[in-house]
Amino acid sequence: MGRTLLTPEHHKKRIEKLQNRLYEQDIETFLMFNSKNIFYLTGLSFIPTERPIILILHKGEVSFFVPSLEIDHVRHQVPFVSEVFSYFEYPDETHPMKHFQRILMMEIKASAGKVASEAPGAPGYWGYKGPSLEETTGLKFKLLPDIVMDIRVIKEPEEIELMKESSKWADRAHKYLQEFTEIGANEIDVTIRASTQGSQDMVTELGDDYRPTGFSMFPAIALYRGQIGLNSYFPHALSRGLVFKKGDTLVTGASSDVYGIQSELERTMFMGEPSKRQRELFDAMMAAQDAALDAAGPGVYCSDVDKAARQAFKDKGVIQLVRHHTGHALGMEGHERPFLDLGSEDILAPGMIFSCEPGIYEKGLGGFRHSDTFVVTEDGIEVLTKYPRDLESLIIE
Amino acid sequence: MGRTLLTPEHHKKRIEKLQNRLYEQDIETFLMFNSKNIFYLTGLSFIPTERPIILILHKGEVSFFVPSLEIDHVRHQVPFVSEVFSYFEYPDETHPMKHFQRILMMEIKASAGKVASEAPGAPGYWGYKGPSLEETTGLKFKLLPDIVMDIRVIKEPEEIELMKESSKWADRAHKYLQEFTEIGANEIDVTIRASTQGSQDMVTELGDDYRPTGFSMFPAIALYRGQIGLNSYFPHALSRGLVFKKGDTLVTGASSDVYGIQSELERTMFMGEPSKRQRELFDAMMAAQDAALDAAGPGVYCSDVDKAARQAFKDKGVIQLVRHHTGHALGMEGHERPFLDLGSEDILAPGMIFSCEPGIYEKGLGGFRHSDTFVVTEDGIEVLTKYPRDLESLIIE
């Protein structure tokens, strides 16, 4: 069995890494609001609502500012937390940021010129309104919106193990999706059944090792979201409750949540024997995906991976059917930077994880896109999603 | 069968309403980024990614600025769209906002002093970075972040019908949740099975009338998210794969997605005969919910509804166990403003929809919270979720 979670010690190391980067910039106190960044650093997952939640990193000490409904939840989830400061509720008779002003100045004792934040203030989520940090405290905050994501871009060996595990369960759920797909079935029903079966396998086989993070309702998912038949022409179709018919081109999706890390797997499939044109476009898509995977590796420009896929499409005479770039980084979010895109100036480095998903879309016929998750290694890449890619394996009789 | 969707004509009326409000402020061109606001006005649901999508309302005409992968999707979903402007991809060799600058100035022909936007620029989502609208165009944009939400606060009669339908399927899914809960079962497994069964009922019984919006993966959900036994003490616990034991206090959740409208239903349940203290706290919670529902009605201050619940908790001697306010508005988002909160200055008006969910939490025992969805009518309120609330109905033998 692979890795399914990270320890508090691991989170503490991440905090140390961030703290060191902050010291380099002469920052003593750093404030964070982003729920994924907070989970990444502390292991606390929470439901973001109208109530501000702030992670305070001050001279290496981790504290939180939370509404009363989260006080004990934080203490329970973050064993190394130093202080849990709190306010009762939002909006309440006194605005939460009034309380925060006192805490930051009197308890934390933040110093002018040594404070930074990842945003100007708490995000305006679900009806929250409030003053900026500067308005609240009178201090100037250095804005460091990217400092945590800059760390997250390079996945640690342990995170790569989580992604391997996530890929394994995406493969499994997708197997059920393919198995349950048949002429006359409704895409929603097949999605539900495949995700249910895949999730039940995951919960049963991982047992106590599986700890849902709360970021996704189902441990594993395998789905259709509307890319069925003529509608598969829309790269980002959304499910309309379509019914499978003979001759349909299908584009699927699958993932699973392993301690917040989510892989990406997509397959182009056919309802019955594909036509000549369906085969041609499938082959072109496969050639582009092969070309992109061949081009990828440490030290390579992201733009060159996209160029490789496009060259393959040009060679097949279908470049006019391209509607998007070749891939994106991923980890705790569905898409992350950098992008495998002509306009990217980034370079692939060991520990980066990407989707590889060049696609083509022909009106009146459908869409053709596989997506696989790969990690950049010291001397190449490793594809983590292992689901069969070849056409013959993807025909549903 | 109730209402399950809205027509393009309905969306056009909403746009007209917004346009009239914009004219009152002498605004000719208004730009929107928020995916829920865009769905509310046009019926277009899309997957927000790193690629900016902008809804342009100009002198009553509806246009979009989208990446190439969404061009035909928009034309297909929004029959009354005027122009679909596009760029190829993000980041690409030319930044999307460069294209937007030309389109806004040369094609839309926006006029200085008559332009507004709901945000300073495209949101920094999934790795997107870009200049503000002002940096892009040189124009000063009036910021109107609340103008669409101000319309959404009062639900139309048709939306109230959607919420009734959503409540009905939340009730149904919850019935399965209660049925499947038993000693030794895992919360994740029960959640999956109840949501599957509830969703399958919904898809089967509504047939072609059901059109998923893409905002939620499952049509109906009924779930545990960790509020089980001692853990039910955490109001916003997140699922940990807990197993049901005799004596547990449980707090559940259920909803369904009917054209983007999502009800809220929660119940406190017991694994076996509750103890004296469990009964006392359940009764106190029921008294507070009754008091809040009795207090609510058109013309009433939101704060007075919260006060009524708190008075009931005081009368029962459990005010120290309160951790949050009594409720929040809802509709297309899980929480919306206004809030049933001591600090609110808002007044309940016909067409507003709220959750009513006063809760108490005792360490070492658990949490006690029902949540019901109600609409404010001309002469009172109507509770839309109908699931049994009384203790005897909520004991699992």
C-alpha cells in the first residue's frame, strides 16, 4: 500500500521552509487566508465561510485567528499550534477585524516594516465584507501572494507518493466507468455508480489509512460531464444528463483525493466500432500526447512541450482543431501553474507534476483528448496514471 | 412535479433588471467575472480555470469574452448572446487582456466614465495572473461588486419553486441517510450510498426535466462530514471516516441542486436511546429553532431572529454552549448575506430564503443542530424542508 497521508512533522518542515524564506525578506509576521495553503502548511482542513480564518506565522510560531466554531477544531487538528485566538462570529456586533487588530498589535506584537500577508485582507467570500489589513491595523503589509505557491510548485517525494496513490484510485474508478457505460444508459447514473464503486473500493482497501480531507465529497470519482457524442466537441461541456448512443465519441474524467492531492485521468472512448474519421482523430491525438511526453523532462521549456504536441497535430493536418494548450501543473488544485503552453517562460524541474492532455475538437463529430498525470524526475518523466491508452482498449461494444 | 429550470426569457428579464439599475448610475458597459452571477444572468455554467471569462453587458446587449475552448459552448448555451469575442489560450504568447483591450475599445466601443466592473480585474484563479482592467484599458472602472448580488438577495417566485423542489430531494436523500446508518458502518460509505440512491431517484423521477448545472457532481446529497459521536462537538468537523457506535450523537447534512439552487437540511440524530443530557440539549436546540422560526417574518430585523434563538438557549441554561449565529441566506451559494446574526442591520423581506440552524455544542458529548430552509412570504414564513424534526423520529435503533 502506498502513502496516504503526511505527518505533523512533515507540516512543521514546510513551515520551517516558509519561515526561512520570510526571514530572507526580513519578515517576522506573515498572514495567510488561502484554505489550500493553510492545509498545506498545517494539515488543517476547514469549511471556508463568511467567517475569516487567518493563519499567523510569527517568528516560527504557528497561531490561528478563527471564529468560535473552529477553536477546538483547530486545537484538535494541529498538534503544534501555539495560540488559537478567536472572535465569536461574523458579522456580530463587533467586526472580527476589530478583534484581530488588538490581537496582532497587543498579543502577537507585530512590528511595523516586518509584516507581510498573502492578500490585502480576508477574501470576500459568501457575503463577508471587511476592511483591509492596512485599514484594520494602520500597518503597511508587504504582499507575498506567491510565496507559498512557489514552494508548492515543486512536489516533495512524499507528495509524489500521494499522487501515485491518487492515480491508482483514479485508474480503478475509471475501470468501473468504462464497465458501466452502455447504450441507453444516462451519463449521470453511470458517473454516480462508477464513483460509488471506486470510492467504496478505496475506503475498504485502504481502511483506517484513508483520511478524507473534506476537499471532495467522494474519495474517488470517475465521471462524464457532458462530453458525449456531438457534445464531446465542447472541451469544457458540463453534464446535461445525456444518454449513450451507438457511434458516440466520449471524453471521460477521473481522480481521487489522497490527503488533498488529486490526480487527473481522462480518456477518449467510443460506443462501438469507430468510423474512419474517429480513428484518424484519435490517432492524431495519441501522436500529439506521445510527442509531448517524449519532449518533457527536466530543464525543458514548458513551451517546448506544447510546441511538440502542436507539431504532431500539424503533421497530421489537424492543427485547426486545437482549442487549448497541452497541460497544466496540478497537485492540491485542479490546475496549477506553470502551464504547458506556447507562452510560458517556465522550465520543467524535478518534482513538478503536470497533466498531459493535447486535444482536438471537430464540429459535428466530437472531441479527442486523453489526459495523463506525469511527474518530472531527475532524468526524465514518469507517467503516474496507468489506464490503457490504446484505441482497441477503449471501444465499448 | 415542481419547477426544475428557468427559461432563456427568464434570464433576459434578469438582464433587463440589471441593465435598468446600471442606467440609473449612468453606466453603459458592465463587466462580470463571477461564475454564479454569470449563470444567474445567462444560464451559462462553465468550469472556471486559469482562463479569464468575462460577461459584457453593453447597452442591453449580452456579449462574452472567452478562451477558444468555450466559444461554441457559449453560443450553444446562451441563445440570446450577441457577440462571442475570444482569445486562444492563457498564458499564450499574447496575454488575453491585451486582446480584451482591443475588443473593449474598438469593438464594444466603451466610453470613459460609463464603464463599471464587479471586480478590479479577472480573479487570480488556478494560476492566472494579469493586469487590472484599468491597467489594461486606461479607463477608470466604477466598482460595483454588489449590484448583481443585491438582485439575487430577493428570490423570484420561480426561484422559490426551484428551492421547494431542491428541498424535496434533500428530504428524500436524507431518508436514505437515516435508513443506511447503523452501528459499525463507516460514515463515508453511508454518505456515498445515500447520495447515490437519492440522486438516482431524482434522475429517474424527474427524467428529462432534470438538467444538472455542473455546480455539484451529484444531483442530491445526504452526508456525514465528521459530526459523529464526540466529534459532533465540532460544528464544522470534516469527515474522518468515522464508524457509528451506540450512544453517538450525529449531525447530518443534505441538499440537492435544482438549476443551481441548493437547499439546506440538517438533523441531529442518535444511535440508540438518547441519555438524559442528550434529550435536554436536543430539546433546548428545538426550543431555539422554534423561537427563531416564530420570530421570523417580513419586516423583522435579522438580529431579532438571532436574539429569539439565544433567549431560548438562555431560558434553558445553555447559552454558553452556543458557537455561531442562527442562520444565513442561501440560494445559489451555500451561504449568502444577510445573516441571522446579532450584528446584522438587515430586515427580512418577502422572497428572502434563509437557513434556520441554532446550535449548541457540549465537549465530551456532542453537537445539537437542525437546519431547515425557509422562505419569507408576504405575511410570514414557509419552511421548505419537511423532514421530521422530533426526537422520536430521529433515533436509530
